[in-house]
Amino acid sequence: MKNIVLLVLFMSLSVNAQILSHKKEFTQQDSLRGSDNSYRNWWNVLRYDIEVEPDFNQKFIKGKNTITFKIEDNSKEKIMQIDLQQPMQIDKIILNGENFTLFRRDENVYFFDLKKYKLNSKENKIEIHFSGNPRVAVKAPWDGGWIFKNDEQGRPWMSVACQGLGASVWYPNKDYLGDEPDNGASLSMIVPEDLVAIGNGRLTDMKEIDGSKLMFKWEVKNPINNYNIIPYIGHYSVIKDSYKGEKGKLDIEYWVLDYNKEKAQNQFKQTHDMLKSFEYWLGAYPFYEDSFKLVESPHLGMEHQSAIAYGNGFENGYLGTDLSGSGWGLKWDFILVHEAGHEWFGNNITNKDVADMWIHESFTAYSETLHTQELYGIEAGNDYVIGTRQNILNDIPMIGIYGVNQEGSGDIYYKGANMIHTFRQLLENDELFRKILRGMNEKFYHQTVTTKQIEDYMSEMSKIDLTEFFNQYLRTIQIPTLEYKIKGNDITYRWTNIVDKFDMPIKINNSNEWLFPTSEWKTEKLTSGLEKDFKTDRNFYINIKESN
């Protein structure tokens, strides 16, 4: 039970409580936020350049975001949607160097009327100044917002957690996962001179301002999810490291509060093992240009691209607990491994619509199994992923509702991982399985994708029609049930609790013997002796039922 409670909390890392409410009625605001509508699809974000100055005592922020964009469709009316959640507000707008005033607000959305303005065909810049007291997270990251916290020595410590809730909780942007800034982003933070500010990518500038403040500018060269652009501000020290990987030298930095440096030096030695596992199974780390960082955070953790938030207390497991119950989950640091896995699935490959968030979480949850296997062997990996089944709820389907910013079930973690594990068994070829995972990260490198693209790719590469396989596991809460009866050496069997045309084969009795069930009863002879202790291969995520 403790593991299940912890898992429910963990799921909230990626499924904000507001989003997980499973609302049956949606509003216009939900549609504006969740869809690639006519106010969004005529323009493409090329770059974000964000500047922010927080006031710790007043829990207030001010800044600007310069959005570089390109016109994609000249036939559309030039009304631009910019998302910024209340109570934050826009103070001033400059479009291509000129003051701009033709805008209106509708709750968490601003509409800019650009019809009368001559826009450049290649590139335009709109500078949006903003300010306000942003939503403050009460228990980050389970509810999103800014975090204004004191460290153990009573000093200011600030950050943001906003996956699910959205980056528009603190800065104006196109808050839609399907459009990442093609040319990267920068984040400049102005802070008191005794604090250090860390962002995504590499530090490109640092200078003194007004004699008592410092400005830190960090920059990523690669596309990045809006919710991954995050400030970390506190009394940080850095540990520098590097890794010789598939693309050469990978620069690594561990930024931790100054009094935790010794703990971090010991715990973060695991980073090399993690990178070795993931580069083997998933392909080269996707952001060599931007480096790899772990940054101690005032919350449990999040996959902020090239600057992963880490708050797991410098201990193994998930807050010292094994979510699988197998024991293997205590052999490595859960937050370090899981959040780093998102660099491949979530950051390199990103779902266009949050309804397809299983793409992020199922593959990343399965990366935990792959890492366990690399360290301790294939049966350890099998034990781990099978152990996580205790956390599956089968409450609602894993795919959410499209176009309204609505995710599916929290089962996108471990039901999804077990779905992928089942697919792996169907292949009976781990080299092909590895080729599919690596190939996915190559084919969809730095792209946003749909479930259909992933389904089609896996079907094509495996040469298996996976249509009903995915319909079963992604779109229903039904677990395929193998119903059987044995008489002598004869076994009669069929699938029940399935979608139409589901006909997945199943391996039996830990042997190379397979059954090929459909929804209709079949009878065949078992190899001598198997009838005495009939069972299916434990690696398939199914139920089994003996019939009279």
C-alpha cells in the first residue's frame, strides 16, 4: 500500500492535479489551451529569449519574453494567441521595434490583433513585458507554480515546476507542446549578488547590474519544451564532470546547495552508469551541444531539459522506497534515472498533445527496467517491471482527450511500461527491440509527434500489425484474459476481455512453445508434461483464467 501511495504522488510529477481531475465538461479555455487552433497554427515559434527578475520577499516577478516567430500560413487572419495565466499580466508589447497596443485578454489568454501590421515573411520579433505575483506551488511539483522557499540555513531558494499546469503560469508564450522554439531559447535571471542562478543549457553571460545584483544568462541551442525552461536560484556550488559518450565528450555539471556538495559527489557517481545504459538502448544523449546537468531543486524532481531537477535526498530508490517491491529499485537513484530517461522520451521526442503523454512516461518508465537489466541482468529487469504492476489502477484509458489539455490515466507509467515489455516479448529479438528504440530517437529526433506516428513506426519496424495491440492497451482499461481448459494433453483456449480482432500470441510454460488465441475457442495438444503445470510467460501483461 505504501508503494501505491508513493506512486500516486510520483505520477503527479507529470500529471498535475488540475489536469488529473478527469473533467467531463470542458470550457473554451480548455480548448484554447489544448488545441492547435487558428490563433496558433499560422505562426511558428523560432526562439524564446526570456528575462526574469524575482523578488523573494514579495513573491513577485517581472521580466520579458522576446518571441522570434515565422509566418507559416499567410491565408489566415493574423490574430495571435499568447498564453499567460492569471494573475500574471502583460505590461507592454513591442512588435518588430514598434509599440503594439491592439490586444485583449480572455482569462488566461491574450489575443494580439496583427492584421494591420506588415509582418516579415522570414522572421519577426515580439517583445512581451510581464509582471505579477505568479501562482505559488503549495506542494511542488504536485501542484505547479513558483517555489519561494528557504534552504536548511534559512536562505532564499527559488525555482518553478509547471508541467501540466503550463509554462504560461509565469511567462507569456505559445503554451502548446506541438510548437517548440526551433532555434532554442535563453533564460536571463537577475538576482541579488549573493545568489547563483542556473538555467537550461550553458552559461553564456554573467554580469553585475546596479552594483548589487548579478545577471546570469543560460542558453540552449536545441528545441525545448516550454515547461522545461526553468530557473533555479539559490546558494549553489558546482561539481564538474564529463562522460565519453557516443558523440564524444559530454560536459556534465552537478549544481547543488553548497552544504550538500559532498553528498552529491558520492551519489551522482551513478550518472555515468545511467548514461551508459541509456546510450546503449536509446541512442546518443540528444543534447550534447547543451551539456547535461543535475540541479538540486526545492521539490522532488522534473525532467527539465539539460538541467534536470533533483530532490531525492541523495539516496537510492524513490525517497528511499522501491516502487516495484522487487528490491531492485533500491539499487539506484530513482529520480536521477527516471528524469534523465526523459531526455530521450519527453525532451527529444515530445508529444504534440498531452493526451498522448504515454509517449513520454511509458518509455521513460521502461527505461528504469533497461537500466536495471544493464546493471544486474535480464531477470532483474524482468522482476522490476513485473513488480511495478502492483501500482496499475486501470481506472481510465492511457490516452486522454485530444484538444483540451487533458491527459489520460496515471497508468501511463507502469501499465505503459508493461505494455512495452509485452511488445518486447512478441519480438523475441532484443537486438531488434534495441534497434526500434534507438531508431525512434533518430527518426523523431528533436520532433513533436502523435501516437499514430509511434504506432506506425513500431508496426513498420517489427513487421507486426500492432493496431489492436495498441487499441487494447492504450484505449481501454481491459486486460486481455487467456481463458483455458485442459483435458488430458489437450488445451482449449481463447482470449476474452479484448477489443475486436485482438489476436496476440502468448508464450507458455517458460518454453519456446506459443499459443495463438483469438476470441474463438481453439484446441490443440500440449507438449507432454506441460499440462501438469500450465502457465503463461510472466513477462506478458495479461490475466489468465482456468475454465470449467
